[in-house]
Amino acid sequence: MNHTDTYPTNGHHTNGHHTSAFLTDSTLCIGCKACEVACKEWNEVSADGYDWSGHSYDNTQAVGHSTWRHVKFVENPTVPGEGGNAAGQLPAWGFSSDVCKHCEVAGCLEACPTGAIVRMETGAVFVQPDVCNGCAYCVVSCPFGVVEKNKEDGRAFKCTFCSDRQAAGLKPACAQACPTESIKFGEINELRDEAKLRLEALKDRGVNDAVIYDPVDTSVKGIHAFFLLRGDPRAYNLPPKPEVPTTYLKKAWSSAAVAAGAMLGATLLAFLGDNHR
Amino acid sequence: MTRVSLPEVPNRTPDEQSEHRLAEIRREASEKGRVTGDGVTPAGAPFPKASAETGYYGVPLLKEPQWTPEVPVYLFVGGAAGAAAVVASAAKLLTRDRDLVRSARWVAAVGGAISPALLISDLGVPSRFLNMLRVFKPQSAMNMGAWTLAAFSSFSGAAAFANLMRERFADALPVRIVEDAAGMLASATGLVLSTYTGVLIGATAIPVWNDHAVSLPHHFAASGVNSAVSILELMGHSDSRALNLLGAAASAFEVYEGIEIETRRDRVNQPLKRGVSGAIVRTGGVLSGPLPLALRLAAMFTGNSKLRRAAGIASLAGSLLTRFGWIRAGHASARDPHIPLDLPEKVHEIGKSRSDLAA
């Protein structure tokens, strides 16, 4: 399949920059959190504190304004025949490093009223910290719950795709520090092909529950940080049908137009019936 | 899509030291980072699970709205101000009640002045409020709202100022033209101001809001008309039959809106009925719907203006509570991963024991 037919990447190559992407292969992840550490150190992001979740080894819980990579810990029951684990062996660990998806059609970017959120030449969705005025509209517009406002600072933050490192021709810090190459960084179409090859290889080895998470058939139209997982993506807090909120705009504005008309009509009618004064 | 070149910030430059540090993290992780423990779930105790049925330990997928209380107050003030501008123009056009026109113009102008202040104080970086107007972006309801509000504040202020000039100094034709033209423009933008807030929260990722993307603009429009009428009555215009009629119509629509919400039994609508948000939405609904409707109908037949004042107070409280209730419902909705993850409808499943898993 020719990916350029499916994904509108044609214009992306005109300025000499390719569209970059992450492929996070959770079948290679060992749960070491080197990506979280490297991300925080490189980007000089503040600490999250020492909160214990109490329900798994995951005490980071979610990506947010101070967490741009987050390793999820899923304890699967072992299913003989699905490959990788024997019965009775506990648990069948699923680790997956979550990150901003850098959506093809990004809810935060569409919603941003200041134009602070832009599409970079690498295809990354980037919040310009010198423009953001902290209105927090992006926060309620992200279907993945990624971008968040830092209350002390006042502005919204999320993964920058290490745009500064990419400008220097280097990999993002998380991909650089990943000891198992579970986080792969590269050109988006090459990585999509690589994900398919890896999926086939896993299935050949009997890992039948492996799936690629890349919601190309939704209004998000695919993501620039896709995942290879085992089992149902919902166990990893990945929505089966993420929707860009702009899909609701047409019916909402149409409704607003009708409401405005009704408001005007009702007001005029009320005073029309009272014009004897 | 237009693409911008890489900006100055973040502007760290990779050097030998930074790359050495990343290599060090990588080396340490490969030596000591592998998770070898049994996990938490098999150790017993009913912990939440991560699965296709329960999501990720019940951890919310979406982020909660991070707006301050100024935002629901703005939704209320802006809605009332926009409707007041429409009332001012209608009264000017169809009646000779100059007092009502003046009051309505001032309600619109004061609302138009307070609203930007409320929105600016909600911003994380208030000094950058003008950044809202550095782009014109139809796909951003927040941006459209900022432009609408900027226009409305200017026009409603101009109309009220011209009205003041006309009444105090000279009832000259140019002043009259300015007042009427500014008033008309304030009405036009006021219609948008009173309804767009429904689009603002309707076109988001928050399930309970986007589920009502169609009904919210109507709901907020009725609420705005209800508030504007009530403010004007409490300012002493409780002799205008038109205002009572308009208030009754708005309250009747709020009754319909309440029935629509109450008859929806799906999980998306739970925040509108359960918990603190449900209590606020329901109280707001009663105070702005059936209660003032009954009072206004009674006032029509008895001519008792006290009933209308009571209806006005109830409607104002109800309209304000309605906005707070909807924002609060958005918080509750964001905390529930069931809708965005499309999880099966059932009670949150507790974790299985080690023996269950091994079996």
C-alpha cells in the first residue's frame, strides 16, 4: 500500500524536512523508565512529586504538563497459545511508553485561539511557550488527554517532539536513551512499514494478540506517535475512536445560528405584542 | 497545511556532555532497569485492573477542564449582556419606552465591560490576553468568541455612551444615528455572544459537553434571555408586559431543556444528574425553568409585580447555577474513562486474585 495516498504527507517534503514519527514497540519495553528520566532531564521539566498510585508499579499515572513520556504497566493474565508466556507464569507484563500522539489532525492545534500551537516542519505539534497565554482551551480539546496547563507557570505544556534536538539532527531524548529500542524514531512512512513487518514477525512467532494502534480511520486521521501493543489498546488508556472536537463544530454552529434566530424572533414578537405603550 | 520553522524555544543545544548523559541513562537502564517483579495485582487485595473491560486502572483518559470560576461567571454575564443588547434594539424599534432602552443599553455595556475582565483574569498569562486577537481562526470557537466579545464590548459601550449623550446633552440626529447603529451592531454580536458559548464547550473532547453540542447553544441562549429580562425587571421595569412574556418564553424553553436532560438515561449524561454537578444542574434547572414560569404566569393573571420580581431573582440564580453546573459536569465527565474508552457498561471490576489468574 502506498502511504502517501492514505496520509496527506505530500506537502511535507517540499522544504527538505521529512515528517518524523515515533513507533513505540511495547513488546520490546522492559519498563525501565529511561525515557521518562531522559525526557525530564533534557527538557528540564519539573518533578511530579512522590505520589503512590497504590494499584500498580505505575506511580506516574498519566502524561501531563510535567510528564511528556509515561510508562504504563499492564499486568495481563497469561494466555497459553498467545505466545511469550507459559501458563502459571505471573504476570505477562505489558509495558508501554505513552507520549503526545502529534495527531495528523490535532484537536489542541485546531482549538488554540492564539495560534500558539503550530505544526512544525517535522510534522510535530508544538506549543510555542512565548505565545501561549494559558487559556486552557487545548486541555479540553485533546482527545488523548495529553496537553495540560501548569498552574504555577500559567501556560500549557506537552511533548515538543524534542524539536531542538531534531533541529540539530539528533533523535529525541527518549528514543536516544531507550536501551531496547522500544522507542523508535524515524520517517513516518518508513516506521509505519516497520511496524507492519514487526507485527507479521510477532504473529509468525505465535504472538497473536499483537496490534498496531494508529487510528487512521477516525477524524484524527492517524497519529505521528503510534504504538505496537499486545491485547486491547483500551487496557493502555488508548481510545478506540478518538475524535477531533472540530467534528462537532458544524452542528454546534448551525444550532447556534438557529438559537440566535429564535432569540431575535422571540424578542421582537414579545415587543410587537406590547407596542400599544 | 502551513508549517513554521523551528523556533527559538526550547533552545537547548545538544553538546558532548548532554549526549554523554543520555548514554549514561541508557546504560544504567539496560543494566538495572528491567522490571522483574510479580506485579501488584497477583499479591491479592481488590485493586482496580487494567483491561479491555476496565480501562487503565480507572485512571481518567481525558484531562479535566482547568478554567477558574471566572469562566462560568463569564458565560452568565456574557449571555445576559448579549440578550440585553437585543432587548434594547427591539424596545427601541417597537416601543416608546425610553427608560427600558436606556437600562437595556447599560446592562449590555456593563456586561460587555465585565466579560473581558473575567476572561483575562482566567488566563494563565493575563498580560498576553491580546494574543487572542493575533489570529482570526474560525475553527477555534475560543478565538471566534474573543473577536465577538471585542466587537460586542465596543458596540454596546458606544450605544450606551451615545444614549447618555442624547439624554443628557443633545438629542441631535447624528447622535441618534450613532446610538441606533451601534445598538444594532451590539444586538447582532450579542446574538452570537449569547449562543457561541454553547459551541465553545460543545465542540470539545469532554463527552457530556460534546454530546450536547446541539442543545447547548439553545440552552445558553434561553438562559441569557432569562437573565437579561430578570435584571431589567429588578432594575424597575416590572411594568413591561413584553419582558414578562419574553421571560416566560425563556423559562418555558428551560423547562423543555430540563425534561430533555432528565429523560436521557445513558452514562454520558450521568454528570448532569448525579453527584455535586447533578445537584447544581438540577437546582439551576428548577430555578430558571418551572419556578419562574409559574410565577410569571401567575403575574400575568394577577398583575402582581412582586411575583415577577421573585421570578427574576429565581431566574438569575438559576442561570448562574446552570453555567456552574455544566462546567462542573465537564469535570465529572473527564474523570470517567468509560465513554472515551468505550468500556462496557457495568460496575467497576475489581482485581482478580493470584489463584484466579493462575487458574
